Amino acid sequence: MAELITIDDPADPRLYDYTGLTDVELRRRREPEEGLFIAEGEKVIRRAHQAGYAMRSMLLTPKWVEVMQDVIEASTAPVYAVTPDLAERVTGYHVHRGALASMQRRPLPQAVDLLRTARRVVVMERINDHTNIGAIFRSAAALGMDAVLLSPDCADPLYRRSVKVSMGAVFSVPYARLESWPRDLETVREAGFRVLALTPAEKATSMDEAAPHRLDRVALMLGAEGDGLSARALRAADEWVRIPMAHGVDSLNVGAAAAVAFYAVTAGRPPA
């Protein structure tokens, strides 16, 4: 059982994993370098724990100590009990859910290993908004995508905001980074996948035509909010596809577009 330790000093070095959580640039560098990530909220902590991530410690306000008792009993990592005010002073923000956990990262798999058993994968290019990353992972999990591949310049799926928005879905959909972009798309193609680039371009094939029903061995490529996929990525795709729009709307947020596209390739419309 984990040791319950009450702390009343925000400068206590045992709280180091939780310091400055609002400093995005600092945390982007520090967390991967130190091999940790932060899970926030009861559900997310439980899902990280159930997914097999090792716990380094937990930071709980008093009301959450009882709620998380079963997790505490199942872990040997220290649990730091703090007041809400001290939690805010340490993290830099009001911890609404009153429960944080520092978790140990695991080595990422290789893309080729994920592609061996996957049927439908997501490929993200230059998506750096953590909210969008989390939303895409949540939709990928809910709608049956098998894996996610990230370009080298995509944001970290295990950053606190991404994990929170995904509601822990980042733990259930395996992902890997492609080291050479867009050259490594050839690895995807060699594994038997057809690479579809999602774009609002008029010359793109309508999703209704490209995916009239579910598709197998398909890689759906998504670009950053606003700019979309780069010219290099579009040239590397097998086909451009678009979601039909109405009422003069030219595009959707990438998170919303991803959900529509995922449904199209995993379920789609039943055959006539």
C-alpha cells in the first residue's frame, strides 16, 4: 500500500513533479526528458493505472484521498496529501478535480510494429494544439481506429491537456512517431495501407465516394488547424478526400473533421 504523506510546504522537493504545470514550454521539454507525464482527475488516473503505466506519486486534496483509496491500496508510490491552496501554489492553477498523479512514461513502439496488426490508422502532421490532439485520440478510440502515427513535429499526446481532453484515450490507442517526414509514409504504404489526405480542396474526392462503407488497410492523414496538410504531405498521399459541406462552411475544426472521417472509414453508410 502507498504511503500517505501530508505536506504543508509548497517548496517541498517531493512535489517537484507537479511544479509549474502551467508553463507549457517548460513542461514540454521537462516531461519527456525526465520520463514522466501528469494524469489529472480520478477517471484519467484510473485509466492510466489500468493501462499499466507505473505511478511515481499522487497529489491529492483531502476529499480525494477517500475516493482514490483503492488506487492508493494497489500502489506502492507515495501519496502527497495537500490543501487545495497548496496544490494551487505548487501547480500554478486551481486543481478543480483535486487529484493529480505523476506517471512513468514507456518506450514508444516502432511504427512498423503497429502497422502489422492495424487495419485503420491515423497519421497526424504538425498538430501542436494539445486540445486537438486529445480530441483526435478520443475520437480514434471511440470510433475504432487502431493506431496513431505522428510526424516529428506533432505535440506530445501525454502532455496534461491532451490526456485530460482525451479522457485517457491516449492510453488505449497505441501510437508511434515517424522519424523522417514525409518519407516514412512509404513505410505505411509498404505495409499495405492506402494513404488518404483529408483536405477541403475542391478537387478532393468526396468522403461519400471514397468511403461509401468501411475501409480496411487505410491511413487517414490529418493536418494542423488552419494550415492543413503541407504540400509535401499532400503529394505523398494516394488520394485527397474531403468532407462535403453545407451552408457556405468551408471546413471543420480538425478534431471535428477527424471524428467524421473516422466514422466514415470504420463504419460508414451501410451498403445499398
